[in-house]
Amino acid sequence: MTEEKQEQEKRQTKRWDRFTWTVVIGPLALFFVLSIGLALYLNNFGPWRAVVPVIIGFAIFFFIMGVFLRSKFGRLAF
């Protein structure tokens, strides 16, 4: 009986883990793609070219922080 419960709990934890990774990384990846698209668009206009590295920097920073906070290291931080 206890082996069945442990196995069932393990499967449920894996499903929850996949779900939370999707919920965290999905929007961050979408934000990253939109930021890259905006950067490529603004690169065509002379006065806005200086903003492109800032946009890309923010996208990379938020993506890395989201992954870090979702990982085991982030769990230790909170």
C-alpha cells in the first residue's frame, strides 16, 4: 500500500513540476520573443537604435531571473 502511494505521489509531483515550469517559463519566453521582435523593429529607425541593447538586456535579465527563481536555487533564496 505505501509503495503505491509513494509511486502515485511521485507521478503527481512530476506533473505539477512540468505544469509550474510551463507557467513560469512560457510567459517569460513569450516576453523574450516579443522583446526581440520589438528590438528588430526599432533597429530600423535611427533615433531608437540606442534603445535596442537595453530592450534585449531586460529580456535576457528577466528570462534568467525567472529560470533561477523557478529552479532549486530560487527555492533556497525564498
